[in-house]
Amino acid sequence: MLAGIDLGTTFSAVAAIDGKAGLPKIIPNREGSNITPSVIQFTDEGPVFGSEAKDAFDAGETNCVSTFKRSMGEDKPYCSINGKDYTAEDLSALLLKRLKEDAEAAAGESIEEAVITVPAYFYSKEREATISAARRAGLKVRKIINEPTAAAIAYGLNHWRTNARILVYDLGGGTFDVTLVEMKNESELNTISTEGDHYLGGQDWDKRLGTFLVQRIREETGEDPGKNQNTLIQITRLAENCKKQLSQKQEAKVPVSLPNFGHYIIEVKREEFNSLTADLLDKTGVLCEAVLRQAGVRWTDITDILLVGGSTRMPQVPEYLFKLSGKKPISHVNPDEAVALGAAVQTTLKDPVYTTLDKPDLEKAKGRSGLNLSAPAGQEKKISNLMGIRVSDVTPHALGIIAVSEKGDAYINETIIPANYPIPVKSARAFRFYTGSSGDNELEVYVLQGDKRPLECKIPCKYVVSGIRRGKGGKTTLRIQYSYNGNGVINVQARQEDDAVDLPIRKEPVPDDMSKYGLPPEQKEFMAEKTSVFLALDVSGSMSGKPLISAKDAMCSFVEQMDMSVTRIGIIAVSDQSRVVLSLCSDARRCCKAIRDIECGETGFGNSADPFDDILKELGHEEGRRFAIVLADGVWSHQTRAVRAAKACHKAEIETAAIGFGDADKQFLRDISSSDANALKVSQSELSKTFGKIAQTMGSSNSGKFGKKTDEINAETWETPEL
């Protein structure tokens, strides 16, 4: 059997399609109730649920937990019971398992698959945690659906009106969502925009009233309830009951038992309660206005305001909305059951296919409305064929990536998928990336949910793309694809150049300290650092013939592997004299020509000189990274002087590598190198490979952590796996 489950903050419910009637029906729990309190009591015999757990919680038992839905997706423990830590996901898994067992007992058949509802404003991490909790409870998740969308489906079954524009106002016990939906022809329900706050709900009204009761007791009796934990627990329970009384009448009497005072009755008027909580209602009003603004509509364009969630039973809610909109809200659905009923209907529906959002359509998508404001709403009708219903939901959060501004002076949020775009959706962007040695390159991708500056957004995850091959000239293009699946869960993929295979990508925790992304970026974070290199070639007589040809081939290969947009290369010929045959140059062809034009013996046929004075003179005042690579054959005549000159280069922080072959002195190579690892004695056949490794090493340390955005290549989307 397929079920629809409303996993609520305060109460939960299960529904399924009635086989005979073909319509959704609530499945009662083992107590015969249509709703189950989202409370768990831990006892020596095991966890207790339902009204028994709720009664224990109201009585102040310390082994009870509730409202854990607000903390879904958090890695830290929500509570510790009898020395064992429980996360919100752990607790949700226990509750879902109980809901599943109760529904199976009542229906007489097993439930293996379910549609589960979440607040529309849940981020990807909370949605993933909900899916994980369901799997741990033995449920396969067919779909995650937003609560306001589910409620709108339930409402539409009996009140379908073509072209109706409905604002679903969902105020539950712990969360608030407001969603604008439109009913279209042929039973098509489209979500247009949504906002919410999953830390705002009826419990905040309870807390406000509880604080008021404590203050009233202090003023009228002189007693301080804050000094007695049992009294505070009692007041918390009484505040909820008082709120319910005030929903039915203008005045409520709250009996309190005070340790040092005795029995006392506090009188609370509805007017006082409304005044105490007016700012909480105003928060919901701000979010309502935001939804209308995003959709580009006014209150007069709205045909219906639908109340969902148990907290909408407070009279102040419809009164406030009427003042705000001039429209009387409707409550044609049971606010405790509508979400589960809508989820049950969703079990019969087909999921929409992925849409592709290209960059040219991004700005247009940000301002989309999708509403047909010119068409009047039709007459109400009932929906008898559930299979004919089509539902389109949206993501409430824009999806972006931390990037660097065009001027390079700030980190920005580069939007890839805008908020309130129909899901599932995928979109890709191309980035230019500086590469080092093959297969060793990595790119960090910080995912942003929201459309504000990076640190003002939710940063749910960090992905690291690895296995990036070295590109020609040290550069390559990466295509990064973002997608929201039908559950509103994020997926990130990456491909190199025009490859048809995804690069390896791993998910890592987001660092605790992200403050650097509120500061101007360091240049090295997003682009390669300027590099200056001098190549010194031994042209003594021993290099005549094949050795010189091999050396020149290796050096030209080195030049071709370097990224000349950030690299300048100079050439020195050395034997009895040292001569700069080419000053620092960023033209690879000129560098290679200068190398090819070098002749054996052009500065003498002996080994009297060394190149280090010229290297220090040419590189000593250059900015950025500075390198010298010296290739020698045989033994130099004045090694002590050469070592002393080389040390001066090292002191000036010029990194020096010495490559020798033939009769080259290995110890001498170490002495003139800036480190033993840079002293390399090789055969002629290994020269090109050795120069290539040096080029790769330079590129690896020179590669940026951020890709630079480019529109030079096609960044079409590709297939996205279901999570």
C-alpha cells in the first residue's frame, strides 16, 4: 500500500487512497485518533507514542521530546535520554516507524512506500534528513512534497475552480509557510511562489503567553515561578490550554498551583493575547507580501486565502488576514488532516520530467509569474479522476555558487537556478580553471541556497571536484551542473571540456569559519599567480650534436606546457660566458625560436662561467613566483664560485632546479639547487619527461581554487541521476 504522511511538528497524520471510493482517507492510529502527537516518551520498556506520550510531556516528565522537526538536518544531538544522544533525524525515524505500524494495523496491509510532506521552506539538508529518517523506518520514499502544495491538492478535490489564484497560509505548531498556487484547466495545479520560516509556529504563541503568565504571577502574588522548574513546566502546559480557550471565548481562566502561595487563578483576555503576539502575526504578513511581490501580483489578484495548520484556529489569524487583504479567508479543509490527504493523492500522480534552464533564460526566469491574471475564476467542481490531476511544485530557494566578481574585488553569489522555479530542474555553467599535474587537480564548489550575498545565504554543502586533467597551456574548462530533483534535493555534477563522463566529486562538511568570503578575495584564490622562469642551457663543446638537440626539444616542450597568460620565460646560454639570449617573454613561439636558434659553442666551448649572476639580475626585482632551471653536461670549471652565486639566488627566494646528465657532478647539482629534490641527474632520453614533470609541478602549485566564469564554450545540461 502507498501512504501519504504528514510528519508534523506538533501532530502527524497518515492517509491513503480508499480502494472503493478512489479518494484519500485518513488512517487512524491504534488509539482510533486521526492525528498522532509528534511526541516521544522514553521508558525502560521502550519508546511510547500517542496520547500517553503527550500526557507525560504535559505533566513535565523529563524523558519526553517534542518539536524536533525544527532541528531536522542538524548533525548535532537534539537531546540526550538515559545517556544516549538522539538527533532530530533519529527521533523522526522512530516516529515514522510508529506511524507506519499503526497505519498497517488499521488498514490490514503493509506500507512499503510513502509520500512524505515537509515545510515548503525546508532546505536541501532538511529534506535529505527526512528521506533518510523514512528509509530507517522501513519506508521507501516515493516523493517529498511541500505541505502547502499538499493542502492545496486536498482543497481542490472538492473546490476546484479554473484560474483560481489561492494563497495557502499554513501556520502549524512549529513552522510557517505561505504559498501561491494557481488552478488551471484539466486539473492542473501550479505552485507559483513560496516563502516561509520553519522556526515560527504556534509554539511561539505558547511561549509568548507563558512569559506573560510568569510576569503576571510575579506582579500579583510576589512569587517567582522561575525559581521552581516544576512550576515553569506547569505554566508551559497551561499556556497552550489557555491559547485554545481563547480561540473559543473572549476570556480564559488559568489555575496555577504555587509552592509558597497555593492555588491561584489568572484571568487572560483575548485582546491581551492578541496584543502580546501581534508581532508574530506581522512576521507572517511580511512573508505573505514577499510571495505576492515575487509573483508580481497584488492582493486584489488573489481569489482565495486558504487556512491550513492547527494554529490557524486562533481567531486573530483570519482577522489579521482580512485586514491585510480585504478578503475573508476560507477553511474548507480540516487543518490537521488536509496535508496528509493531499500527500495521499500525490501517491497516484506521475512526477514531472526535468526542465532545463539555460543561462539566456535565467534573468527571464527570475521574474516569472506564470499567473493568468486576465482570466476569471470558474465555478467550483469536484475532482473524481485523481489520475487526471497534474501538480507542479517549485523550489523556494535560489541555487548558486560562490564566485568572484568580474573586477576580482569581491566574492559573489552566482545564481544558477532562481527561486520559485518549477522542479525538477537542471542548469549548467562553464568555468575556466587553471590546472597542474594530470589527475591531481581539484576544484572547490560551495553551494548557496538563497539569492543574497554568500554569507547571508544557507551554505548546505561543499563539493570537491577531483581528477581534473591538465589542460593545454595549464588551462581547461569545467562544466558544473546544478539540479533540484522532484524532492527539492540538490545534486552537483562536473565534466571537463566536452567529456561525456562525470568527474569524481565528493561531498565535504562546510568549514566552520567562512568569514573570508565576506572579504575581498586573494588573487591566488581564483586565478594563477604571475610566474617568471629563466632556462639556462649549457652550450659547451660536450653538448655538441644529439645532447644539444635533446636539450632544446625538452626545453621547447616545457614552454608549450606552461600557461603563457600568466608566465614569462627567459633564455640564457652559458659556457665560458653567460649571455641572456631572450629576456622574459610571454610569447611561446618567440621562446621556442630563441631556444632553437642556440648553437653549440656560441659563448665558448668550455665551462668557465655560470648563469646565476644573470639570473639574479633578471629575476631579483620581479614580482610573483620566480624559477630558474639550469641544464648542464659535465663538470663546471669554477664550482665554488657557481655555488656561491647560486646561494645568492636562493637567498632572494628564486627557486632553482639543476638538471644534469653525462658526467655531471650530483653533489654539485644539489649545491646549486634550492633543495635536494630539485637536483636531478638523468639520461638524455629522460630530459623531456623531466622538464614535463617540472612544468606540471609549477602548474599544480599555480592552479587557482576557483574557476573563472566563461561563456566561450557550450554548457548544455546532461542527464541527472535520481538520488
